Amino acid sequence: MRLFRDVPVASIQSFLSRYEMHKDSPDLDRKLMLKYIQERLDSDTPSLRYWSVAIVGGGEVPVDLGGLSVGTVIRSRLARAGINPADIKTLMSRRDRGLDLRLAPDELASATEATLVRKRNEDKVHRDRGLLVLYPINAKSEPVQRSRDAKPDPARVPLNAEDVVIGMGIVFPGAAETKNRVRATYVSVDLTDVERTDIDDALDNDTEQAAE
């Protein structure tokens, strides 16, 4: 995992303005997120001026991300006949939401979602900062066997994307009821843009769809 702190919001805005999300993921419309970020910057008590960016890598074929060689992670797709685009279920794990909180590995692994929210909001630095997490996903992504003797999971099939897929998770500070958090994107091979108009509806929905 690579972690970058004190990333200016302009870099996040630039990334989000170019990152295309699938049309079946309206709860993470990039235009709505950019609008929300700008609202926080323009508020009487500005926040989100600086961010943390984490890149979660794995042990598969590496990919170049901005000059960094990062191993790809496995995210196989659900074996659902006639389902297109690919559904990989959960992208962002609970622990990933606290990657920038300076917690010990054991503490981070055992923390509940409510605990991570509280720790972020109580931290004098992170309570005003967002967290962007990127996942370079191996294009083939064969289903992982839990043990050498285990049979392949019949519920999973290879992703078989044309190229590496970059998944994204984003965490906003604040309590869930204030709608200041967006937790994870629905990741698909076919990335296209989508447009909606209601930011409250967008931040209400939780589609924590991929990473196990």
C-alpha cells in the first residue's frame, strides 16, 4: 500500500473530473462529488482543502501509475448469466476506510465502521480531510482459491477485462447522517459517465460493491 498525505484538493478535483464511472453507479456521480467538494471549500468553515491518497496494490502483474510500479489486485466477477457489465461485488474493505488514520494494523483490522468514523471525526487533522483510495485491478483476475485443495468458487469467474481496471473508493469526513461520506464505487469494466441532479440522493446510497 502506498499512502500520500497532504495532497492539494486541486489534484483530487483534476482526477475526479477525468475519472469515468459506470452508468449503473449513480450514487457516485463525479459531478455531484465535485459539487460537494466545492461546497465544502466555500463554506464558512472550509474543509477538504487537503487529502490523503492511498494506492492498494497486490501481488499480481504490476502496472505503472504516475511513474510508480504497483502490483495489481484480484477482483473476479460474479458468475451471473447474462449480466453485463461485470459485477465484482465489494471493492473497498472496512479497514481501507481508515488507511490514513495512523492506527496500528491490529487496531485497524478490528475497528468497526462506527469506530473509524469516530476516530476520523475526532482527529484534528483528518476531520477536515478526505481519503481517496485507488485499486489497480488485474485484467484477468482469476478467482482466488482459499486453499490448495479447495475447489474454485462456482459463484466467481475471471474478470477478463481488456486492460487493468482502476477502482476507486472515497471517504468524506463527518457522520453518516450528515451525508458527508461516500464509501465505495461500483466498479465495472465498461466505464462510462452518468449525470444526475440530486446530491442528497447520491450521498444517501451505499453501494459498497467490491473487495474482499
